Amino acid sequence: MAGAGLTYVVVDGENIDATLGGSILDGRPSPEQRPRWDRVLDFARRRWDQPAKGLFFLNASSGYMPLPFVQALLALGYSPIPLAGAPGEKVVDIGIQRTLEALVERDGDVMLGSHDGDFLPQVEALLGGGRRVGMLAFREFVNAGYTPLHERGLEVFDLEDDVRGFNVVLPRIRIIPLADFDPLRYL
């Protein structure tokens, strides 16, 4: 199935934003600290050498939809998916779970932009049969439940280091392979 002609890039916008703001920046990201979503799609295209279809999930349960952001996503080639549900319902997670379940029956590779362990069963079901499956995340915050799936082929792509999805260096504390250590970053 690998190389079937398309990579689905499924983005959990809430999760990426919450991890960036709450765990890395300790506050709301400024515009220059936000991911460059066009680079994420470009990375997916280059990495697996095929077209990529971006599906960007948003929580619109409040009745509010961030139109400028939605318009920007459309201009970048994403399909924004603003979902609404009952109070307390994890609409984005449910929407992504349903999408990943539907992708099991389709050809194509999958890159999931999230750290969330709620997708473990769906990601596990996608593995095997030659399909490539990856996580787009901040490596140190990926749910540990995904670790056993690495030996089954799950790849993890760091949004900052691998994707180069930011215009600024983020203030992250993480294990750095010595081969990748750049002392100039700290001087």
C-alpha cells in the first residue's frame, strides 16, 4: 500500500496548540511562534514522495469559527473540519478517530498531527500491510503508548526538528542526540 499515491495529513489542531502553549511556551503562542502549516504539508509530500491531503480538525462547539484561520488553511491546501457537539464532548478526538477508522479501508499513507493517546487503537489498526504511518508532534510529548508501535513501523516526526515547521527556535528542554547538538543554540 505504501506509495499508493497519497498521504493523509490529519491534524489535531487543539492538541498541537495546547501542547505548544501549555507545555513548551507556558502561555499563548504569538503569531511567529505558531506552526507553519504549509511546511507540514510540504514535509509530508517530500518525506514520502507523493501528494498530501491535509485534514485540519477544529472544535466549533461554541458556535464560533475562526474565519481568518479557516481561510488561511484553505489557502494552504487543507480541508478545515470544524466540528460541533454537546458540552464536554471531545468532538475533535471523535472526528479524528472516525477518520482514522475510515482510512483503514482506503489506500494511502497517514501522518497524524497529535500527541494524544486517544488515537492509539486507530493508529495501531492502520499499521501493517505496507502502509506508512507517522506522528507529527513534539517528540518528547507523544503519548508513551505509541512507543511499542515503533517496531511495527510507526514513525515520529518532530514538528520543529524534522518538519522545520517554525520560524523561531522554541524553548524546549529535551534529550538531544550528541550528533545533533549545536552549542550555538545555547550561546
